[in-house]
Amino acid sequence: NAGVTQTPKFQVLKTGQSMTLQCAQDMNHEYMSWYRQDPGMGLRLIHYSVGAGITDQGEVPNGYNVSRSTTEDFPLRLLSAAPSQTSVYFCASSYTAGGLYNEQFFGPGTRLTVL
Amino acid sequence: KNEVEQSPQNLTAQEGEFITINCSYSVGISALHWLQQHPGGGIVSLFMLSSGKKKHGRLIATINIQEKHSSLHITASHPRDSAVYICAVSPYSGAGSYQLTFGKGTKLSVIP
């Protein structure tokens, strides 16, 4: 099993550009999520999905879009990049969303810089 | 809104010392997670617990539901334990249980 994979590892964008961060998992997990990690702050939830075709907003969704057409893939789209979106982005997955069955498996992260 | 507070923020220890990292949270939860973030950035799950105590090798995690408090202990610390340790909680079932709330992390440095 590859676990949770993310591409790219690093990305530099100019303000206003759009891009998609890719996330895939091969563990047949129902629940997938995107977090951003900024210095001095804890991980913050951007969007999450409890299964194919179902997505919802987390704590900091503005400027990001997601879709979940398959169980395996959960891409994160930046619609018009802003310097405030400079961050490290982590994708995570788990069997379910709540309780004792939601051990989180994290991808390696994408370091994004917006100039 | 659930708040998760970790202490200390930074911790330096000599190799072999017993280490304790604390986590407090403000609302009822269904589970608490301890995560480790390596210097290279990768995050792995160490423990997930809702009551009592769990042990993996030199790591021990405890939780007191009544006091809304958890501790992560490392016995016989080693330089390879140097990392950021993150506490996260998932609230009781319902829509909110999907949204993990994370502490800011405790940066541990173990000196040989």
C-alpha cells in the first residue's frame, strides 16, 4: 500500500494563478480531509469528505474548492491564489469520521508559496 | 468551539530523561489523538484513545475524561524522539465529529 500520496511536494505560484493539489489514498477510506499548517498555529481543517460525492467545509474554506468523484481521490483547488494561502498543506484519510475508528493517515504534505 | 491547549510549547531534555507532554481540551470528546511530526514534516499517528491508558514501546498515553486532560509520556528519551508532538480531539458524534481540533504542538529536542 502507498498510503496517502500528495503531489506536488513543492509549488510556487503567482498571485491570481489557480492550481490543484492532488491527494490519493489506496486504503479504501471513507473519510478524507485537507488541512493547512501555518507557523504558530495548529493544523486547520479546510474541507472534508465522508464519501464519494459528499464534501463539506471545515474551519478555513475560503479560496479553496474540493470534489470527491471517487473514494480514492480528493483534489484541492486554489481558485485564485493569494499570498495568505502560502502554507503547508496536508491531506489525511481515515476509515470513518468519528470515534475510535478514525485513526488519521497523513500524506507527506505540499509546501506552497504564493508570491 | 473546542479549544486544545498543549504544554509546554518547547521542551529540551537530556537523553535518558522521562518526558511528559500535556494536553487539555474544553468540550466533551469521542476520541483524542497524539501525533508526531518529524523534522522533515511528515505526520504519523501515535495513539488514539477515549479512556485509560495505552502503551507502545517507550511511549505511554493517558487520558482523564472527567478532567478533560491527556498526557504523553516518553520513557528513556532518545535523540530520535526529537519531533513536534501534536494533540488533537474529535468531538462527540454528530456533524462536529468530523472536524478534528488540533493543539499547536510541543517541540521536543533530546540532546545526547
